[in-house]
Amino acid sequence: MGERADRLGEILDRAETVHGVVTQKTGGADPDWALFYAWWLLNWSDFTDVVGRTLSLAELTVELTRLDAAYRSGPRDQPWPRTYAVSLLGSEA
């Protein structure tokens, strides 16, 4: 995996950590997790710089939801942040 995919995987790991703190304080499950991740990624990380394109909040929320469904239904050869990073970067990974 390339440097950009590694960096994006790290950013997604950080988003998971932040989301974990929030859900712990709110009592657990978060049905709007993808919206939270998208908001955090776009506003509090280097996501856009690393990905090299600008996504809207809605676009990224939908993409994260799609990636989650694909990850849950298929073989899990890598941790989800790496799988998502490679997918988000496409041929640039």
C-alpha cells in the first residue's frame, strides 16, 4: 500500500478513536455514525488533502455507508481503515 493510503488509513483510525469517545459519552450505538465520520473527516482532518478531491458531506456519508456494507458482507483481509482508504483512493492507492 502506498504512502497516501497509509496516511488515509491513519486518518480513518483517528476518526474511529474520536467517534468512540463521543459514543461512550452518549451511551453507545450511533445510527448516524457515517454522518459523524464524514463531518469529522471533512472538518477536522487532512482527509481532503490526502484524497485529493473535495466531497460534500452527503457524498462522503453515502460513500462511507457503502464501504461499510461492502466490508461487512465480504472477506475481511485487512482492517477496515485500510480497506476504506484503498477504496477511497481508487487507482491512486
